[in-house]
Amino acid sequence: MITAYCSNCRSVEIRDLSHAASFPEDVVWIDMVEPTRDEELYVEKILGIEVPTRDDLKDIEPSARLYVENDAVFMTASLLWKADTDVPTLTDVAFILAGNRLVTIRYAHPKSFALFIAALHRLPENWRSGAALLAKLLETIVDRTAEILEISVSRIDILSTHVFGDRAKKVRKPSNYLEEKLRDIAGHHRMISKVRDSLGSLARLLTFFHTIPAIQQDREAKELCRTVSRDIQSLSEHASFVAANITFLLDASLGLINIEQNSIIKIFSIASVVFLPPTLVASVYGMNFQVMPELTWAAGYPYSLALMVISAVIPFFFFRWKGWL
């Protein structure tokens, strides 16, 4: 699908390619969402550029993502998508500056694009050029990434409270409680990892974008690029700090699981030691010897029971005295 946005913020959705010989003169942004091959050829014919295909967007080499060809600037960045789900992913989006027009090619629907489209009418007149629109779009993308990072930090704080619990409330937790939290920690680690990858991609794009003549000649757009670059650097540092916290939370969760397992093993070990002396007493009086004086006692049975109880109680209180229980 091709949607063209004019300088007056009017949008035109182009469906019939056979009757559309060219774009209106005031079109400054051409948004291509999951374009077909016919739509790619149509844009190539009108703008005189070679539109990157879906496979081209997957290249990871900087030379294949950031380059200038036939006076057109080609840039590709990895943006966070499906951040509100359990499986956040990265989607590659191409940004092309052809003359005074911005062309975007995407095969996903990042929320930042919807936010930018909704705010198009609030842009001043001097910001409605291809390069200026791209600068504003990148600002919206970074702001959305910051929002995602903020939400993740809030959720990680809640998860940390659940893992360590409230010391004032000694509530018995299910046996697999921490194992379930490990899955949550893995999900947050995946999210922060995707955020860091996206910020790194955007940082490289901004560095390249800042050097093109269209930005160097526009003082306000140039200053905006510098601001966005500083924001990306700050967010990257914050994401690294959050990643370190997640690593600590993971190590702490594994440590708590080991402590619980050791506690269970300790209980079984102490129980076996406590019941060992009574077992010894029972074994002695269970031997089939003909001469055993206690067998003829009237109080022999209560005596053996009392001896077994005493032999079990003494180790129990000894362990309590040592603080092992």
C-alpha cells in the first residue's frame, strides 16, 4: 500500500497504479507499507530511484544500510515492533530522501509511525520538507523507544519486588514461583536487548543523516538531529544499566532457588540423622539372639520406646542449639 502525504498534511492513498502517472507536486512523504513488486516499480519509475526490496533491508553491513546513490540518500534502521506483546521483535525500515521527498518502506506497523501521522497537522510550515519530516519522524521513534524503556523499567521494578518479596509479610509461595519469575526475567531481557539493538541502529543512522547537505543547510533540523543523537546516547546508557539490573535479578533468582533447594536437602539430612539413633535401638532389639535380658522384662517394651524417643530428642535439640534448624 502506498500513502502519499502532502505539505498541507493531506493524505492520498494510491491504489490504481495505472491511472496515477505521478505524485502531486506538494507530496513530501511517500509511505510504502508492505509494497508489492508493482508498487515498487511504480515508485522507481516516478522518482527515478531503485527501491530496496525486503531482502535488501535485511543486510546488516553499514555500507548496505547507509549510502548515497543518484543523489538519493538511502538509510535503513531496525525499529522495535510488537513491544506491547510477549514477543517483541525488530523490523527493518528504509528511509529514502529523493530530492525534497521522503520515502519510507516498511513491512510492519510500529506504533511510532501511527503517532507521527497523528501529529502531522501540528508541524509548522517550515518543517514540511522531506529532510525535516525525517528528522521529526526519528524524534518520534526515539521518544517511543524511550517510552517502551520506561514501561520496561517499571515492570522490572515490580518483578524485583515479587522476587525478593516483602519481609514484613511472610507469605508461603508456590514451589514453582521463582521458576515462573525466571521466564518473566527472560522476557524483560529480550525486550531490553531489542531496545539496545534498535538504539544502536538509530545512532548509526543519525550519524550518517547528520552529514547530508539537506540537514547541514537547515539549522533547526540540524539542531534537532543533535538533540535526538544525545537522547539516543542517554537511552543507550540507561538501557545498559537496566540490562545490568536484569542480570543481577537473574543471578539473585537463581541464588534464591539454590537456597530453597539447599533448605530442602538440609531438612532431609537432619531428619535422617535424627532418626538414625532410634533406628539403631530398634535394630539392636530386633536381633534374634536367645539370650537378651530385656526380652524377659515386663517393662522392656516401654523401655525400648523411651530409649528410642530419647535418642531422637537429643540430636534434635543439639541441632537447635547449634542453629542448624
